[in-house]
Amino acid sequence: MTELTPAERLRSHAERILDRTSVRERDREELVEELYGHLWQRWQDGIGAGLSGDEAADAAIAGFGDADRLGREMTSAYHSRLYASTIGVLLPAVAGSSDRPYGYGRSRALVFLTGFFTLVGGAVVANAQTPFRLLVSVLALLLAFFITVLAYRALARRQRWALVYVQVLALAFVAGWIVECVVQPVQVSLLGIVALVVLDAVFRKDLSLWVGSSRRTGKLLGVVIVVAVLLPYVPLAVGAVPDPTQASPADLSITVRADCTRTGGAVAGGTVTATIRWARTDFLPNGFRPDMARTDLIGASSASSLQFDPGANGLPFPRGLEDGVVVTGNWTMVDAETGLPADAGVLVFSGSSFFDVGVVEDAIDPGSIQANRTYRASLGFISQRSTGLPDDPIFRVRYDHQGRWGAEAFATCTRSGVGQPVTTPVQPPSQFP
Amino acid sequence: MARVPAERDLRSLVIGVLAGRDAYGYEIAAQLRGVAEGSDPAEGSVYPVLRRLERDGLASGHWVEIGTDVPRRRYYVLTPKGLAVHARREAGSSATSTRRLGELRP
């Protein structure tokens, strides 16, 4: 940022007072000169008393008085009390655009757009977040919006921190836009374009002079400004934060067992059963709006699901054998005690054809799951090959929790499997655990 | 907390300073720092007062060049009307003091 000389800061303070004063242009010029002369002499006295140039300028500005109050007093000195308390207050607020420095309007436009998009982003995020993440996101966005409002007003009041905020904002948007264009096809970004235009102006001396008489921005305030610029991005990052209101892999117990029938020693068919139990379920599993059950901005999945995978995608059955297996029955999660379906009862086959084996997926309504109850899902399988299946074929059951996390369990005819947490979306394992 | 003098007090004080001799804003503010003990007027507050005195015809201002690298100064002088106002205030103040002294005497 361009540093102002002490003399420039003093003149800027004098002009700032007159910006709040409704007087004729000729009077204004004389007043600026007179007030500047006062500040200049006080500055010289400060230096004579042993202060540095900047310290002396700070002392001169502080001793001279608040710009707002002096502006009002000056207006009342030129006009009647009625005028000073009505039009005299309004005029400096709405007029004087010709006195605004180069880049002032663009800077405020960027702050305005940032505030607008912060609110729009907040409304979108509110539809698809878990409760704790939503709370964090909304708080961050409200704070970010509040800061844009403050900065918008502070820029008009010639406060230096607002200019620094706009500078960081413009840099961040332009940098973000460049990164977007590098990692994806060239994107058109309204904020990026405005930021690019603003960037041209905010590092010139015009705006630095404009805010020259206000307090300097210390390191701490600088850090706060950078954090403020990053706040609107919190909803994008909050997905990585564990939500204590939601179930985690540690809350899920899943075991898989395969009961096989044999013909001449070879596996001819059988039943795979998954037993599932949640120690804790999600608070507000469908979110504040039902949208969340089907849409999750952070994750890629659209719903929770239980998947039976007897060898699709080449794993874990030996390649070439999977097409010879047919599944029978319904892979639907039911309450182990009541036998009632515990989910939406949607059965989804995804394979080369309906009766060929593939991933059998049961979409689960997360709101239908209750804690500390046991659920089961089972599916029969028959080998159509005369030679049957290998001695110990591997079956895989996967659970995907709305794309946020998952668990995976393997079983063979001779060994049951216990679920282990996996990242989502669930990827085929490279080898049998 | 230091007391900020009311506008009317500040006006009287500024007239009082100018009654002594011609002065410019910085000079007046410096004198007020000593005179207005216990109060804390912002230095800039003298300028609205000076402009109001000019508007009311109690004082007039004129620019004086000081040097090449020094900003010129606007000196203020009380007009006859301003001097009359000052004289009336002084007389009133003196009469009030005399009356209060009389009340204190046994």
C-alpha cells in the first residue's frame, strides 16, 4: 500500500472535515488551507518537542478533533440551525461525488457485490448442511456480511482499514479466478472481473490520500481483515469439520455373513446377510429442509445406501466368474425384531442386466433409522456355472452415509466380516483385507 | 473526565483572546489551552467559532504570508461591533462579580 507523508495525512484530515461540511467551493478551499496550516504548525511543534514525523502528525490530528463533529460545527457556522440540522447533514452524505477519488466507486461496488453474494451463498448453503456445519456456516456468512456493510460505510468515511479490506478482497478474488481458470476451462466470474477492474485503482495514491488521515492499520487488524475476506469460504471448508450432531463411523456396527450351499464341494449358492446397528443416529437426519437427504453440497452422494457387491467391477470375485451368479430376493434393510422395512424400500440394481449380478443397492431414508435397534438385509445367490463358484468366494457389503463417510465389510463362506470405516465415495479395494 | 466548554463559552473565550490582540487560529487554540483550565476543547473547534464571528460581523479575517515553505495564516481581528460586545460582557461580568462580592460581605 502507498504510504502517505505526514504532510499529506494532515491535508487529508483537513479535507475530510470539509467533506462533512456543506459550504461553497471557495470557502472550502480557504478553510482547507486554514485548517491545514493549523495542523502543520502543530506538527512542527511536535517534531520540535522530539516526536517523529509520524508521531507528530498523529498527535496533531488527534488534538484537532473528530472530523464528523467539526464538520457539523462548521456547517452550522455557515448556515441557520434548521439548515445545518437537515439539509446540511444530508448534502455532504449524498453530494460531493466529484470529490471522490479515482477508484472509490469501483471499490464500493466490489464490497457491495461481495456482501450480496455472501447472502446468496448463505441461502444456498442453508439448504444442504448438517446442523452444526450450518450453524458455523451461517455465523461465518453473517459475520462476513456484517463486515462488508461496515467496510462499505467506512470507505465513505475515509477509514483506512476499509481500503485495506478492498485491496485484500480484490487480490483474493483475482487470485481465486486465476486458479479457477487454471484448474478448469476458463470461467467467467463477475466478482473476478469487478475485482480486476478494482485492482487497477486500489493501489494508486488517490485512494491512499483519501484515507490518509485515518488511523494506520496494525498487524492485528491486518490479520483480522484477511480472516474477514476468507469468511465467505467457510461453508466450503466446513465439510471437513466433524459435526458432533451427526453419527460417525464409530457409531455404526456392521457385520456380514455368508451361508453357502455346496454341490460336490463347490459353492452352488447361498445367502449373504448384513447385520447393522447404530449406537447413535443423526440429529435432524434430513436437515432443516428435506433437500439435505438427497443433496449434499460437500459430498458427492445423494443418499445413504446399503450395497451388496458380489463381484461387480472385477472385485472381489475372480474375473470372469461374476457373470455366472444370479441374485435372488430383496436386498432391503428390515428391522430385525419386527421384520418391517426400515427404509424407503427402494431396490436399485446396477449391472449389465436385471438378473445378472451387479451392485445391488438399497437407498435408505436416514430419518427411518433408529439408534440401538438391529437391522438386517439379506440376499440369496445362485451360481449358474456347472462348476460352481470357487471354494471361498468373497462378498462385499458397503454402506454409504450420504457421501460423508462409509463402512465396508467382507465375508466368505467360512469367515464373517466386520465393517471398517472407509472414505466416500467408496472405492473398490485393491485387495482382500 | 474533562469538561468540553459550551459553544457560547468558547465564543466568549475566543472574543476575549481577540480583544487582546489580533491572532490566528493556532494561536487562539494555544491560548485557550491555558485559559480554559479543566476543559478539553478540540483545537479545531475554534474555527467554526471564528467563522461564526465573521458571519455575525464581530470579527474579520485576513491572510498573512509567512514564508515560502510555511502555510500562510489567517489572522482575525475584532470589529468595532465585536469590541462593543466584548466590552458589554466585561462590564456585565464585572457587575456580577461586584454584586456577588457584596452578597458575601457581612
